[in-house]
Amino acid sequence: MKCYIVDTSVFVEFLRGRPNQSFEALVRENRVVLSNFVRLELILGARKAESEKLARALSGLIVLKPDHRIFLAAEKILSAVRPKGLTLGVVDLLIAAESHLSGFPVYSYDKVFKSIASTKLIGAV
């Protein structure tokens, strides 16, 4: 069963009441992998009253374990995308590195991951 690292953009749209059947199916099938970087972005963006509820909801997901090689993988991706003129935020770069190390594609509405996927270093949906 193929799992996906789900990016913040997908969670935010879902939490704003914009359902996505593909995402909901992944959640029901326990195929969503949560990056700790995504978790922090979501908690950071949540109102105080929502953050506890959000943390409980996220606790049911598969969580990626920290990998000490993440920064080397991030450097590799950065070296591959810089010549293409692609600029990345640090969190997106780290999520891409997690994808590279884990082999799980990134499920995102952010087009930057599709651009990174063109390097063949990650998969993206």
C-alpha cells in the first residue's frame, strides 16, 4: 500500500472546509504520512483554541521518524534545483528531503514539489 507525505497546503484546505476526496480516502486507508515539519507548520498556524484539537487529530497519523541524513539530502536537492532557477523555503526543502530518504511521494497543492520531482529525486502528486 503506497503512502504519501501530505504537505501543509492539503491539510490547510481540508481544515478550511474544502474537502478533497483523494485526501480523505488516503486518511481512511491510513496512507497519510505526517512530517514533523508539516505538523509544526500546522500547529504554528492554528489559533490557540484549535491547536489542542489539531494535535489530537494529527496524533492518529503515521509520523516520519527523524533521520540524521536529512540535511545532506536537502543539500543534494538544493544542488539539483538551483540551476533550474527554483527557489525553495527551508520547510519545503526539508519535506522534499524526507520524501527523498523515505521514498514516499509528496501530496501537495504547492507546485514546487512537482518541480522538484522533475529532478527524479522525489515523487510528487
